[in-house]
Amino acid sequence: MKNVITNPFVTGGYAGPDYFCNRTDETKRLASAVSSRRNITLISLRRMGKTGLLKHFKQQIEHKRKSSVVVYADLLPTMNCNEMLNSVSTALFRVRQKERNFMEKMFGLMASLRPRLTVDPLTGEPAVELKVETASEIKAGLDNILRLISEIRQDILFMFDEFQQIAKYPEKNTEAILRSVIQAYPVIPFIFSGSSKHMLEKMFMSAGSPFYQSTELMYLDRISEKDYSEFIKNHFHNAGLDIDDDSLHRIFRWTRLHTYYVQYVCSILYEQGSLHTGEAEVNRIFHRIMTDFEPQYINYRNLIPAHQFRLLKAIAAEDGVDQPTAGDFISRHGLTSPSSVSASLKSLLEKEMVVRDQEMWQVYDVFFSRWLQYHYSEG
Ligand SMILES: Nc1ncnc2c1ncn2[C@@H]1O[C@H](COP(=O)(O)OP(=O)(O)OP(=O)(O)O)[C@@H](O)[C@H]1O
Ligand SMILES: [Mg+2]
């Protein structure tokens, strides 16, 4: 009725406030930080909803005041400073391209970095490519971008998604350069966001690092069961479908109330279109999801060293473990020794296959965890 979307449970991107569950307090907190020009860093597990929240907040700001300028740059695909600068310039160009002479102005200011306008082959959107070779060119490029933004006489906000990426660039001084440029523009509020708690805390909380105490940290938690239930039921009811509380409860347990996985289960349940969703329907969907992803998990099994895979199975079988190096856990699952478990855990952590969540070590990918549990819980 309001939108052309046929399935209200979105599993990729942001589709507008009607398809976005809650996050009211979180949005308010972002708004209050931004309005008092405090920079803020948003941290959560992967797929918990950081990008969704940023897009939702962006939408709200732009809806409230048409003239607002929100520059959103996703650093995930960037591998070095040059690519970061391309991504930031592209983000700025896209929000301002309709303004008269903006391209001339931007490209004029960036002339020494040889700007080129290209087109994203997949989306057809314009993109800016620069050529930077030295640290001083990076600094100058960033400085020019922020100068252009600060000259915009409207509400402005800058969002850096997947910010931890900059710590992986080959250039060693990126953090210091960014920090010094950002500091020179106190009128521009920044939101940084990312999933590597460890890396972001190191950047923002350890004395001696350039960004030390420069932002407020905000940990994005799960959406509450109550809010999620209401959201899901409403969308089912709007389509003349019904889902019972018991089923919702089971879905929340099975997905650990992890946003992406809840969305995924609900999108498939909705697509099935059963007039009533109860135990049998939910079981069928859990089974279908495990089967659908099975080829990928079998691939993991072939790629992950045997001891690490055994540890994953053990963690999944117990639905999370507090102390994987404890003797009884090791003997229950034939895991050799505490030192081999430590080494495997470290390696799995680096690969983002496990995560410390709610005081437990868990297999990070919830569906993979359920698949392991289903197939291997006998040991
Ligand atoms: N409040 C919400 N209501 C409904 N769906 C949501 C909500 N927040 C996020 N989602 C959906 O959940 C999925 C994961 O969210 P999102 O991509 O925002 O997570 P993320 O924390 O940015 O993950 P990553 O760290 O992998 O980038 C997306 O498909 C998104 O559409
Ligand atoms: Mg994201």
C-alpha cells in the first residue's frame, strides 16, 4: 500500500522506516550526540544492524530537514588510503552532484590529485577516482573534502562505516592523518561505525593512539524480544497471516535474537505464506535454512584445519561455552589440550568464525552454528 516491497522482512540494505524495527533510543542517542557536535563510534557484532541504523538515522535527518547533508562512506571495500579517499569523495559527490557547478568546484580543488569521474558498473551511479601517492597528498585530499563539506551552510554529518578498515591499510600513519584533519573541522560531526570491537576500542580507548578519547562509544545491542515480536506480528497480520508467540520465542532462541538471522527466518516464513505459522512451519523453515546453506558449510569443513573444526563443533554442540580451555570441556569433546584449544580459538577468532558474545564463545555465523549442532551434537 505504501511501498512496492512484497516481503517486509528485508535482509539486505535499508528499505525505509516501515521495514525497520525500533531502534528509537539508539536513534535519539545519535541525534543528541550529533546536535551537540560530539563524535560517536557505533560498535556491534556483525549483522546486528549498524549500517541499518546509520541509514535509518540518515533518512530521518533528511526527512526532517530537506537541506541536510549526510555523507555516508563505506570503507569496507577499501584497501589503502587512495581507495579511502575515492570512497569519501564519491560519497560527497553523490550528495552534492545536483548543485550547480559542484563538480567544477570539487575537481578544481582536487586538481593536483588528478580526479576522474567514472561510473559504478553495477549501480550506474557516478564515482570519483583520485590518484594519491604520498602522505601529504592524502592529507591535502582529505582536507579539501572536509573544507568543501564545511562550506556547505546547512546541517551536515559525516558517517564512516567499517572504520576499523583503516587499521589494515599498508600506510602506517593513516589514523594520525585522519585525526589531525578531522580535528581541524570541529563543526562537522562524525559517526564512526564498525564490528571489530577489539580494533575500534584500541583506536579510541588506548592512550597514545591518535583517536584516543576523541569519540563517545556506543554499543549496539539486540532489539528486544518485545519490540521484535510486535514488529513481526504486525507485518504478518497486515498480510492476513498469523504467527503464535511460541513460534516467535523459538525463532528468537534459534537465531540468538541476532538481527540478520531473525530477518532471514521471518522473510522465508512470510514467503511461505501459511495462514497460521506454528511449530511445524517453524521446524520446516529451520531445516530448510540449514539445507540451503549446507554446501557452504561443507566447504568450510574442507577448508578449516581439523582441530579448529572440532572446536567449532564442540562450541556449537554446547550452544556456546564460557571457558573452552577448561578440562571437562576438552575431555568431553576430545580436544587434546588447553594449549591446542587456545591456538585454534585464536585462529578461528582471526577468521571471524567465533566470537565472544554475551559472556560466551559462540560460532559467529548463527546458521552455521545450528547446522553444526544439528549434525554433530553427538560429538
Ligand atoms: N532495526 C532493524 N529492523 C529490521 N531489519 C534490520 C534492522 N537493523 C538491521 N536490519 C537488517 O538486518 C541485516 C543486518 O543489518 P546491518 O547490515 O545493518 O548490520 P551491520 O551491523 O551493519 O553488519 P556488518 O557488521 O556485517 O556490516 C540487514 O539485512 C538489515 O536490513
Ligand atoms: Mg554494516
